[in-house]
Amino acid sequence: MSYLKQRTNLTWSKVFSILSIIILSGVFVTSFHLLSNQSYMNSSFWGVWLFKTVTVIASLFIPILIGMDYKKNSKVPNRSILFLLILDLLIQLATPIFSNQILSRPEMYLLRSSTGIFLSYIGILLIGPFIIGIIQKHSIQKIRRILIIIFIIFIAANMILGQDIMGFSHGQNLIWYLYLFVIGYWIRNENWSNFSKLKLSLFWLLSLVGSFISSWLTTNKVNYDPHHGMTLTSHYLGSIISSQPLFLVTAILSLIILNKILKQTVYLKVSNLFTFGLVLIFANNPKLMIFSLSWMQDFISNTPAFLSLLVIIILAAVIVLLVQFIYARLIIFNNNFQPFKNFSFDLTHANKYLKRIAKAWHFWLLLGLSWLLTVISMSKLWNWDINMTQWVVIHREPIIFINVFILLTIFGIFWSILNRYWYSLIITMTAYAIWLIATFIKIDFRAEPILPSDMSMVTSMSELLNMVSPALIVGAIIGIIVLAILAIIIQHKDRNKIHLGLKMRALILVLALLSLGSFFTANHPKTPIALLLEDIEDNPYFYAQLRGAKLNGTLLQFANNLDVTIMQKPDGYSKEKMAQLSKKYQNVANNLNKTRNNSDMSKQTVIFNLSESFSDPARVPNLTLHGNPIPFIHQMKQSTAAGEMLTSGYGGGTANIEYQTLTGLAINNFSPTLPTPYSQLVPYQKVAPAFTDLFDYKTGIHPFSANLYSRKQVYKKFGFNKFYHLVDGDKLTYTDKIEKSPYISDESAYKQTLKVMKDHQGGQFINLVTMQNHMPFDDYYKNNDYSVSGTAYTNNSHKQQIENYTQGIHYTDVALKQFIEEIDKMDRPITFIWYGDHLPGLYNGDSMQKYGLQLHETDYFVYSNKYSRQQNSSLPKTKIVSPNNFAAMALYKMNMKVSPYYALQTKVYTDLPAMTLDSFNSAKNNSVNSSSEYVDNNGKLVTHLNKHQKEIMHDYKLIQYDITAGKQYSLKNGLMKTPK
């Protein structure tokens, strides 16, 4: 062996260089997709895959070797570390330049979590001597024992319990690298004289073979497909986790054997350490490397695997040796160049810089509180799941920073106005806390965070407060008072008061307002804020707002919804196309009108009754309802045209359902950035067509405030003659409530409706929106006659609320029966469409991903009173409908002649399946059609429309776009004109 040593002159520095060459070769193999170019399971495939696995094992040698080299007094290569960090930062910033030219694919990466490995490498270089100083105080036997115990725990947790202890399973953090570093110290100081090379070599060979087998089993995963059986996947192409137990055993045995062979103290040059840091930077940024070596791409792709591998190894060797040579010459130049002799970068003097940083503790306090509250809120959104919280903190840090940045700009606005740090800080943090509490309350009931459209509700604070527990309100007021007093005291006692000059205050205010204002262009492609949000992987998920809040935080998700697009322009939209469609549906209307006898709407009374939060609890999955709280509604659904209506909301969204019933337009056709057309669209339309246009007299009844969702403006736009509501509307005559309920009862609402009908003897349209069953579902009623059981709820609080809600809908059933009896006595034709708008947000035990459709189906029926029953037609489709079908259904039921617009609406009703947003919240992107859901009359999901249905759907979208976002050509072409 001594002869071999003299002949090769092998040193630990050269071993380190060889390892760097091997690992860089592996980086090239993955970056050039060399493995994916081989035929699966042939000899070339196995050769490349084995080489890739060997390179991953080799990566474990590096921190162990550094542990074998470092001493307590070792000099840390601070300048090299600083240069590596700066270089990595510059490359990370430059990467987006190349991202459009090179596609990101998983097989481009050799090591799992390369960024974490690079930072861990830098970490052990920095604190290695400090760690050596600590562990030297303990015997080598104790260190060996601790290392073995940790290894056993690591294996048991990973293989038996499936748990990741301290990040060991992914090998991506400093703790794992420190563990390897200490192993290196142990190998250097352990007495290996009692271990024979033969036994060590045998164990090494077994562990190496086992490493290959375990690596294959963990990378070449298989899936079970019911239609195709076991199917292979391409996981083996992706990066490999370096911390597999057998990998570690192989690396340790290799170094023990090599240590016995070389019989020399480990010595590593600074150029070795710097070069391997560069290799890790390459491993973390394969896009840049491929771009730089694009001239080799064709050669690698068209050359046999063995030759390609040889060329790659040679290339890696040239790069490693060249870097070491240049680095060594630069050190000599640096030592001899006069201006650099006095320059030093010594981390031992970092205390000076830390003291300067510490003086800005006001800023760090603001930043820390903002970060902490944001992380806590995101953890709450994930139901305090520690793994998801860790994932958010590690992998969504840029997203957290954007939320923090928004909060800092808000603080900046307060600070620039008040010029008092503590007042501004406490106001900002208090406002943020209130915001988060309000968000969680809304999520609890509606599975949706606060959106910009909810800001219209702020103008009606008294109504909002009625929806919140009095105890919570009192607690909030007390908390605000305490914080206000605290702010005054701290501001007065702060010795380091910060007062800004007028120019600085103005600058901060302008910058803060511009920063917040930039989010109004967030959904416009290529704007600076849009590019930034895209780069940090902001996924708004407009069709699944709660998911968006979980991924992006509440503030950023709110900001994502500021930039609203009404609707994407359908293909073929033009003035000429709209003229063609108007003519087309004029012909359809002419054909329909041949079989319809009625044309005089002035004698018809039509009532649309939205029953707040109504849906039969008996249809809720995993819920057993004891008793029948709604016998009359069940009777009506058996004797009239009735069924289930698909709703786009859960626990809320009343205004969206109401909009669809009045306009006949489907919300799933709108852009995902238009969650609430009532407040975001209707007030700004030049002309807003609605079902009300068919009547000379129309009345709105809503026994609540009209400030929510801009109803007053919307009803005015829709041409309502009267609007009965609380506060400042036409005065409600009947306002009785049931026992302790804060809401006007359905019985009173129906009495008001009957009064309106009696006060106006001619035909009219009435839009009735009740409020009796609105959240919260507290203990309003003295007796609860109905109980529930099952797993649809998770705690007794929700159980009690469901039972309170059930008692409320029983009172609705009683009032509805009385109302039907009254309209049957009237000698005028009355068509009554009654429907629930959404389910209450109480069934938190049911998975939306599994039961989404059932949790988005409410009850409806279409009733004609005795006077009109003989002249009406039977409806062709009733079991499953959409709220946008109701206008067409009413006209069909009344046997009424239609305009071209309602001819189209009739075709949408009769020929298309019912439609809504994705009930399962499974949107994978934000394109406008990605979350549309179609359900046939048998309640089955429809995955594809036929050719005829696609044509109608495209016409429907063209008309909807023209009316809401386009030039309204169709309205000028007589689309709404009904024949007399």
C-alpha cells in the first residue's frame, strides 16, 4: 500500500478534487437529461443511473471530509464564503433571464433541495471550528455513542414511523450537515487498528449494493391504476435524496477504508472548498449551466451513453481543475497586490456591524411582528398543521414577505400622517388582528376569505355587527381600548422617539400609496407587479379563494382580487357576429312563439323568492335528521315542478345567485377576477338588462339593510319602482321577529309581499329576498323540536347551530304554506319561483373535495296559483337547474312569447346541462372555463358537451360578453325586443 501511495502521490486534497469532479459530472448528467435519453432498463440506462446514484453518495463525503480536516483553530475561508454567497445571489437574480429559453424539468437536478444543501455547506465552513471546540470537551466514546443513537432514531423514524426527524430525511438543512461534520471528527479520532481492511471492504461492498437497491426502490415508484393495473412512473429521473441510511453507511465505510490506506492527516486547500461551493451553485442552477453549454446539447443527445458520460467527466475535470488553478493564482495575486493587502473580511468583527443593525430595533420590531402575525394566520388557515406551517415558512417565504410588505406600506401611511412610531405600530397591528379575526369568521361560515367586494358591507356596520357574537364585540372593544392606552404610555416613555421631516413623510406616503396602488394592475400581463407575483409563484385561485388564501396569505389574496377583468373575450366577437346572433335567435324566438299563446306581461304577476340559506338538511351527506321540519315543502316538491338548484356559493354568496336569476347570465362565464357582479359590474354598466325589463311595475323586498352588495344601486339600475328595506328604503309594514332572532321573520316578509300585491292590482314582478335563516345560527328559539346526528359536523357547537338552523327552516315551511294558501285565493295569474340560495356554512365535517356537489344543491319549486294553472305549460326539465334558468323557466311556465334574448335563454335551459362554478374547489388554474361545472338532469357531472351544446354555449358567452364587457351591439339590434 505504501508503494501505491508513493506511486500515485494521492492526497486528501486530490480526493476532494476527484469527488468534486464526480459530483459535477452528475450535475451535468442530470442537466443534459442524459438519463431520460436512454431506453428504459437497457444497459446504457443502468450505467447512467448507477453513475447518478454514485455521485449522490459522493456528495455525502464532503461534509465528513471537512469534519476530518477542521481543527479548533482552523482559519475560516471568509473571503471565499463571501464570494460564493455573492456569486450565488447574482446567478439567482440572473436566472429569470434564461427561464424563457430553457424549460424547467425535474430531471435537471441531481440533489434534492440543492439550495438547502448549498447553504448548509456554507454553514459548516463558517461554524466548523466552533463546533470542534465544543465536541473536543467530550470523549470519543461518548461522541460515538451519540452518533449511533441519532442514526438509530433517524432510521426508526424514517423507515418505521415515516417521520422526518430534524430534516434528516431530506438532507437539506444545517443540522444534517453538522451531523455529517461530527462524523468526520469521529472518524479522524477513532482508533481503527482493530478493524481489518478485509472486513471493512466486505461491509462496504454490501452497503454499496444495498444503497443501489434502496435508491431504486425509493425513486422508481409505481402507481396502481384500476384501468391499467400497476404503472411505472418517471420518478427515477428526478433528484435523489442524499440522506438515505445506506448511502451514509457506504460513505462512512469508504472514508474509513481510505483513511487506513492513506495513513495521513486530512488537509484540504481553500481552493478545494471554494471549488466545491461552486459545484453546488451549478447544481442549484442547472438552467444557467445548460444555457452556457448549449453548444454541447446536440452532441450529448446523439452520442452513445458511454461516450457522452466520458466527455462529461472530462469536461467536469477541466472545469474543476481550471477553477482551482485560477483561484490559487488569484490568492497569490491578492497577497502580492498592494491595495488588497490591507483589506480584510473577518467575521470575528461582526459585532460592530450587529450593533449598528441593532440600533434599528424599531424597524426589526415592526418587521418581526408583521412576519409573526402573517405566519400565525397562515398556520391557522392550515388548521395548525405543523408540516404545512413548516412548508409555508420554508417554501413560501417570498409570499410571506409580500404580505409583510403590504403591512409595512400600511404602517408607512399611518406613520407619515401621525409622525408617531408607537401610535402607527399599534394601529397597524390592531387593524391587522381585526382583519384576521374577521377573515376567520367569514371562512368559518362561507369557506372564503375577505374580498374587495366585501368592502361594500363596511357601509353597513350595524348589520355586520349583528352577525358577530356580542362577547367577541365586547372583547374587541376592550382590547382596542387597552392597546390605545398602551400606545400612549409607550410613545410618551420612548427615549428614542423618531420624528420624520415633512419631506420624508411625504416621500414615505407617496411610495406607500404607489406600492399599494400597483396591485390594481396585478392581473395585467407584463406589468412589474404581475411579473413579480408570477416569479414568486403567487397563485390567486380566483375560483377557490380559500385555497388562494392558504397559499398566499390573506392580504395578498385580497390584493389579487383588486385587478378585475369582467370576462375574457370569446373567439369571434365582433359587431357583425352579434348582428348574426341577433338574427339567429330572432328566428329561434319566432319558432318558439308559434306554440305560445300569451304575450301580455301586464296581466302577469311573477314572484322570485330567494329563501336565505335554505337547503334541506336531510340531503346533507353524513347527517341524520330526526323528524321532518319541512313537510309542506316536501309536499310542494312532489306536486309541482321542482328539484335542486346548483348554487355557486356555500355559506354565502346570496348576491351572486340573485344576480343570475334576474339577468339570466351565468357566473361561471365571467372572469375569475369578478367574484361579485352586483358590486363590481352592475353599477358601472351603461345598460344592465334584467328580467325586470319585461314588466311595467316591479318591486323589491328585502327585510334587511340594502347597503350590502350595492343592492340599492343595483335595484335602481334594474328599474325597480319600489324597494322595501330597512333604514332608508320604502317602509316595511311588517317587521316582526321570532323570539330572540335578530332577523325579520319569513312570515312578516310574506305578509309584506301580499300587501304589495294588494296595493298594486295590475301585473308586476316582485323580487323577495328573505333574511330569517341568515347566520349566525345562535340559540334564538325557545324550543328545538329537531335533533341531528352524524359526522357532518365536528363538535357540539356546530351540532347545536345545525339544530337551531333546522328549527328556523321549520318556521319558513309554516310561513310558506300560509303564503301559498293566500295567493291561491287571488283572482290573478301568479307564478311563484321559490328557491334556497346556498347551504349554511355549518357542515364542517364533510369534505368539500368529496361532497362538493351535494353541498352546492338547494331546493326550489315553480308554482302557479289556481287562477293561472290552466293556461300554463309543464316544464320539460326540472330535477337539476341553474339559477340563470329561472327567467326562461318562468316564461316557459306562463306560455309567454319570448324575445331573441329569452329564446337563447330557453335553449340554454332546455339543451344545456345545469352549470355553476366548480363545487369541489379543485381549480388548477385561473383560466375562465377551468372551473365551470356541468350537471345533467339526473344529477351526474358532464365532462364534455356535444357539438350542438358547444354551439349554444359559445353563443351564450358571446351574448354575455357583449352585454357585460363588450360594446352592447346586441342591445341595439333588438335582442331584448319581445313581440306583442
